[in-house]
Amino acid sequence: MMKVIPDWKEIGSVMKFVLTTFFIGFTLSLVVVACADEYYFGKTREELAREMFIVDSLIMDIKYQMDSTSIDFDRFYIDSQLDTHGYK
């Protein structure tokens, strides 16, 4: 009976080729799936648009409230330094 001795150099080069091909294929398929519009993780576009509208509305509300209740801090500071109340 004849013994078969494996050639480890050939097996190593084949394994490198297989792993490199697998890695490149996996990376390419991941890029394709990530860039496709029909595959997504998380919320739909409508849900995101709804939440963006709510957040934009809140930000505008805060801006309007800050504009209507703004205080001129420079004048407030100067007025507080003056003796307007008769106290010494």
C-alpha cells in the first residue's frame, strides 16, 4: 500500500487563494447590499421623514421662543452696575 503525503506548500497556497476570494466576495456583496435602496436596516424612509419633520418643527419652535424672549445681556449687566434703586 502506498502512502500519500500531502504537499503543504500547495495546500497553503490553495487556502490563501480560497480565503482571499471569500473575503473579496463577502466585501463586495456587503457593499452591494449596503448601497441598495431596497435593502435597509432600521426605519423606512417615511418614518425617518416623519421624525425629521418633528425634530425640525421643535428646532424652529425653540428658535422662535429664544427670539421672542431674548435679553440684551450687555445692557442688563450695565444696568445692574448702576445705582438705579437708590442703594449704596
